[in-house]
Amino acid sequence: MEKIVLPDIKDLHKIEVYKANDGYTAINKALSQSPDDLIEQVKKSGLRGRGGAAFLAGLKWSFMPKTNDKPKYLCVNGDESEPGSFKDRQIFELNPHQLIEGTLITCYAIGAKTAYVYIRGEYHKWIKLFQDALDDAYEAGFVGEKMKETFNTDFACEIYIHKGAGAYICGEETSLMNSIEGQRGYPRVKPPFPAQNGLWGCPTTINNVETIANVPKIINKGWEWFSKIGEPKHPGTILFGISGHVNNPGVYELPSGTLLTDIIYKYAGGIPGDKKILCVIPGGSSMPPLRGDGIEGVKMDAESLKAAGSSIGTGGIIVMDEDTDLVKVLARIAKFYYHESCGQCTPCREGTSWLVRLLDRIGQGNGSSHDLDMLIDVASNIEGNTICALGEAAAWPVRFMVSRFRDYFEKRVKKEIVLPVKNKVHSMRDTAFPLDSP
Amino acid sequence: MSTFTLNDEEIEFKPGQTIIEAAKDNGTTIPHFCWHPKLSISGNCRVCLVELENIPKLVIACSTQATEGMVVYSESEKTLEARNAVMEFLLINHPLDCPICDEAGECKLQDYAYKHSIGESRYVEEKTHKDKRVQLGPRVMFDGDRCISCSLCIRFCDEIVGEPELTFIKRGNGVTISTFPGKQMENKYSLNTVDICPVGALTNTDFRFKTRVWDLSSNPSICTGCSRGCNIDVWVINNEIKRLTPSFNKEVNSYWMCDDGRLNTFKHVNAKDRVDGAHLRKDGQLIKVSWDEAFANASSELKNITNKEIAFIGSAFSTCEDNYLFTKFAKDVIGCKNIDFIRHTNPDFGDELLRQNDLTPNTMGAELTGVSPKQGGLNLDGIVQGIKSGKIKGLFIMEDDLLEAYPELEKSLPSLELLIVLSSNFNKTTAFADFVFPAATFAEKNGTFINFNGRVQRIKPAVETTDLDRSLDGMAMSRLDKFGTSFDRWAIGNKHDARASWKIISGLSVLFDKKLKYKMSENVFDDMSKSIDAFKGLDYDIIGKKGVLLKDKLNEVTQTV
């Protein structure tokens, strides 16, 4: 199986190695075509966004106005803050030039002359690695004004790295733009959508790092080639970051539609101690969790996961074995969204704190069956009523975890489950992230 | 005209209007906290979520533009469910301190809790606690617990005043309002944030804990702090003004007024130095006498001075009616040509938003009613010189403090043969007066002011005097006014013996050959509209609640806020 984003080539992050492997030829090829042709090719390739919503990338690009009365921008979203997601990091580290090349092609296709690569602040190391690669690309004349000479073209594009400052919400596309503008990281009310009114009021496209990193190969090898990889409705490979109770956690690039069980057992080496799986979150912590006894035959692509009652999200798979304390897991997840709620709109600001307080109380053994109903109710009241998708991100894990594991939660509030002795990982987590009350 | 359907009713909208705006224009208020017609849309409170046909998710009415044929439900089951949910969220961490909260009684959250909430709380966890009693600036106090983070105050400072002094700090459930480090909210309009705050998070340090708002009566009037003529409500309890708040007039002040106007234009009404009853000087002392005695003595002394040796100083603080009769008295009754008024300006007071450099409410009114020297008469400078030189022997001043404006007259004023002053409060000039007649303040009379761009606006009484009765004279009544008895401490308000200046002049004129008899200020105005071109065709009904622009001013540029 061919890997698109993270091929097994040694030292690919070095510009000369990347060049030796057809690097910076796709941009050359792209520049000889019209932007509309490029958008059409990406549309036909079926490339879908890898940031969570799995929206058709080419279609998104086509929303950009064709007029030139205002500058246009591309934001490459590398905020990667979703718990359980750590795939973009691999791209910054192992294949940064393909991301740079993809950024250039995208900018050309949408008519942008400036791109911002927004990288989460905690990624100090990867910001540096990517900056080094970007410096090399500038020096080699692949980015910036020198492009004109290098590629014998009128097109030139600047790429800037923008460091996040530690807020999950800044991975939300409109907060990301506010953050770049130097504003408070508050999501904007949509409409207007970024393609009409984005960065500094100008047309803007925001794509995930992995999405952009796919672009050069699509241009070089053709959309037909790409569209035939994996599931037809969600083609290409996906970087699956698997963590939790598996023997070999890590990032695996596999065709879309790969069986979830294959990823867990074939690639990630199964569960330590051969325990049973209690719960799997397939796409980062905000996605609806699946029961361990129901993952047989579930394929990892947007459509299949939707049918299975969850979502592909960022492809961050979190596996929990049968001894996991789900109340604590859910409390931890709820605590994350509570901590990361920007506080702008009412349902999320107030609702996330309510969820945490309820779950804390249940965790302390003071919960009741009625509190479980309340959790679902509060979560449902947040869902759909907020400015941005953090509302859903906070509500889904609670609503789906409680309803799908109602039997487990009922037993817990009735104190019918005796919790196993904590394993080493659990106790370490305790020290690292104390679950104090809000 | 485009239309859409709101709750099964077809309503019209203008292109670009949002659902909430179109609904408002058609008489339907969609509940909202963070939306304000004059501020940008923030969409954060989520109370205005409404259901659209064929759209699965609810949308916020404040930011969603109306489109042709759109079908909106603001009272459907789904909408109400969401509204209840949002109200519940807003209330879970809101302190239950309504009994000691200044906002109670005029609190949007309280009102909505009754109207749009299920009426009980399911929340049994500990409430979030934030900072209480944060002094955001010299005039505004902040209570973090009560704040619902609607951002109206932040947007007001940013967008209306243009001084971004407030911001959100922290995030999530910890979000609270703050000024920037080492800075205070001290813009000249800071108290408007208290008005637009939908809860009791922002309070006016001058008003907080003074009274319960439902015990106040409110009467419409005009601010006297400068020539803008901001429309206001005068809030009274126990016959004492407790606060002024702006009232909407899109041609004058929009929803706003400045802090100076709000705080510094009513304290004298309640002050201890009010002139209470007519006074005349006997043996060097001002003593209170009956009105009749004061009128009789004043008129006879006036008759002893020739019309060339007397001067009249009117006032831009007085109404048109006052100035009109004042002029008429000087001109027709006394036959005096020396008449003018003092202009009070401060080049540093005005700004782009509301404040004007002219610190009086009725300069144009004084001008139009003829408070200016007649042919051959002395103007203000001439009058001042005349007082110094002794050429002027008698002086009649209405509602102004000549000595405050011209301190150099301190030595000459005592040598005047006659000094008659109409004043609401004792001041530097009254100290030398032979007669002091108690003038009613702006809050104790009917009348009109003309603002800087020629808009005639009415003032109405809010405070009783011995001359004015709350119910008989049509003032608004509070619960206490209606049901209080003289045994109740709060119902024995202090009533001053004062009259509107026009009425004093009218009373005085009765003792002269030419009598200026009028029953009400409205009659004075009607007379004025007959004899002065600028007022032609106007009466109190036409002026109405929002005022009208004088005809010859209509063509000039009108400044709207």
C-alpha cells in the first residue's frame, strides 16, 4: 500500500531528499494550469477535509470569490488540540515540504498570496522543525518572491507560521482567524462564512494540515489515482493516531475504510493483557464513543462511521479496555471542554460547567439515576444552540457515553461495580491532571 | 416590499434587515439580551434562537437576515425549548440576590425568568463565584457574579464612545469583565453601560442602594447640562430626584446621555440651599415674606427707577416661556432696552458624540424670544460696565448667577439701588439681592427648550412644589405616591414654595398697567407662537414627546446620533 502523506522515505524532511523524490514538481505542474482546473481536479479527487468535518476540500475552495477587489488568504490549521489527535505533528516533523508545497498549490488555486500556518503553541519542537523547513524552502526559491524566478511565473506566495497560545478553541476556524488577527480567540457568528468574510474581512479558506499535505500528490498523480484509494466516498489515506490501551500506540497511515479492529489488532498490536475492549472513541475525544462489543466490522471512513453512530473526526482513535473507569474518563473529557470553552455564548459557558459538576458528583459516588438523565438533558440543551461546534464537542461525548453505556453508568451510581485497582498509567495521570472541582 | 412569515403572519422587511429587526418594526419583540439596535451583533446570549422552516438547526434572530418567503417561528415548541434551556443556563450561576440588587424591578433577566423560563431550577451544584464589588471606574461598580457576559458594555465603549476601556478576561465559566491593567473606565459616557446592562452587574455608584426602582416615579424631560437637549426620564421618590436616565430620541441623543448631564444637573433640585418662598431684604437680612408682600414692594421699587437706569438679564437655563415673558416684561411693561443673557460655554466640554460646548439648554430659545438689547440698549458687556460705573441702578436677573460669571462685580453689586433675582437656589448674586423670588427648577415646571440645532422640546414637571400637585398636574405616580399616607415617612416629601419664572413675572406684572396674565405655560407658548415667526404653527401637542425642528432650521443640516 502506498503512503501519500507520510511515505517511508528516510530524511524526507530534508529539502534535498524531498526534491529527489519529485518534491516541488507538483507546484510547477499546477502553475501551468488555471486555478479553476486545479479546483476541479481536487473536487473530482474527492479529497475531504481531515480536520473533523470531512467537508469536500475542492468544494470549499470553490466558495472563494473570483473577484480580486480584496486580498485572499489561506489558513492552514495545525492547531491540533483535540485530545487523541497527534497526526499533524508527524507531518510537521516528517514531511514538512509536502505541506509547504500543498500550501503553495492551494494558494494558487484560490487566488491567495498569503498563507498562515497556525500551529498549536505547545508544539514548540514542531514549530521549530517546520520553521526550519520553511526557511529552507524560502532559500531554495520555492516560496516568496523568488518563486517567480524559480517557476517562471507571475505567482508568488508568502507563508507565515502563527503560533497558538494554548487554546483549544483556536482550532475552530473563525477563532483561529481572530487569533491570527490578534483578537481574543472567540468564534465568530456564521454567516458570514470565511470565504466571504474571513481574515481581516477578506475571503479566506481554512484547511487542515493533513488535507493540504495531500494536495501535491493529487496534482502529480492525478485525481483518478487518488479517488480510487480506499472508500470511494471518502477516498485517500487517513492518518490514524491510535492511543489508549493498545500495545503499539502511534500514527498509522492507512487507506480510508480500513477496519477499526484491524487498526487496533493488526497495526496497534492489540490490547495489553489481551483484555476486552470496553469503549473506543474513533475520531478524537469529542466524537461519540462506540461500545467495544459493537466495533466488529466498523470501517474507518466518514460514511461508515456515520452509519455506526459516530464520526471520523480527526482520526484519533482512543481505545479503552474493560477495566477503564468510564465515569472518570467522561469527567476528564467534560473537564477538558469546560476548561477550553471560550465563554462567549451561554449554553457552552454555563452548560460545560454544569456537566463537570454533575460528573464530579457522580464520580464521588453521590450520583443517582436521575443525574444520568440530567447529564443527557443538559448535554442536549447545549447541542445545536451554540455559536461554534465546541457545543457539540462538549455535548456529544456526554450524551452518547451515558446513553450508550447506560448499563455501566447505572451500575456505577448504584455502586454495583467495584473499580479495579488503578494501573500505573492511571495513577500517573492522576498526578499530571488532578481532577479538581471547577 | 419583501415579506416573510413570522408565526403564521406575513410581515414586511427592508432589505438587509435581520429577523429581530423586522419583527421589532412589526411589533413583535423576540427575546434577547446581547442584541442592541445601536451596537454590533455579537450573537452570544442565544436567547433569540428561532426556528426556520426546513432548517434543522435553530438560528439566532439577531444575526440572521430576513429573506423573501422565509418562514420563522419564534414561539414554536422547538424555539421555546431552546429558550427555556438558555434561560436555565443563564440562571444556574446567577446569584439569587434580587432582594438586594439595584436592578430588581427593571431587570431583563428577572423579567425573562418570569416570561420565558420554566420557573424552577434543576441545578443543585455549587454556583460559580466571581469578584463582587469591582470598581470599574469612578462612576460604575461591577458585580462579576451577576454578569451574564452579554458584552453590551464592552461594545458600547468600543463602538459608541470609541474608547475601548472594557474587555473580557479569562475564559469559559470564568469569563468576567475587566478594565485594562492600571486603567479605569472613565469615559464621559460610562454610565450608559449601567442602563444597557440587562442585569445588575453594572451599577451606578451615585444611585446604588438608594431605593427600589419600583418605588420611583418617572417623568420625561430634557437634560439641562448642555445645548444637546438629551431626552431623559426623571426618577423621583418622596418628591426627591434620585437619578436621571436617557430616553430614546433618534434625532437627539439616541439611547445615550453623558455622565455629566446625568449626575450634575439635578442635585440642586434636592439641595438644602433652595430658595423656599419669596424673600426681601429688611435691615440687611433676606427674610421670607408672602408672595403678595414681595410683589408689592418689588413693583413699587421698580417704578422708582427710570427705564434707562435698569437692566434685565435673562437666562439660557430658563425655558422659552420664561424668557418670552421676561422680555415682554422688560420691553412692554418697564419699557427697558437694556436686556441680554449670559452665555455659558466651555470649549473643552463638547465632543463628537453628544456633548456641546454651550453648557445651557436653551440659548437658541433665549435668542428667539428676544433676550437681546433693543435698539440703543445695552448688551451684557454694556450692562456690566453700567453696573461698575453706576449708570445702571436697577437690575433684574432671571435664573443666573451674575457674580459667579463676573466676579469683578462684587464691589459694585451692593451699590445697586435695586437688585431683583429669580433663582432656584441661593447663590453669590442672591447674597446682594433686595428681592429673591424662588424660581422652580426644570424638574418643577412645564416649558420648552430649543437645542443647538433648533429642535423645540418639552420639559415636564417631576417634582411637586406648593404650586404644583402631582396628580392634578399630570405627573407620573409611583406606588408610594398612590398609596402612601401622610403617616408614612416616605410620603412626606419636601415641597418647595417655588414657581416657574414666567409665573413669577406674570404675578409681578399684575401690579403694573400692562398685565401679562397667563394660566399655564402652554398659554404662554401659544401666545409666543402667534407673535414670533420661528414658533409659528407650533403648540405643545405638535411638539409632542420627541420635539420638532423649528421650520427655519429644517433646511440646515440636522445632526442625528
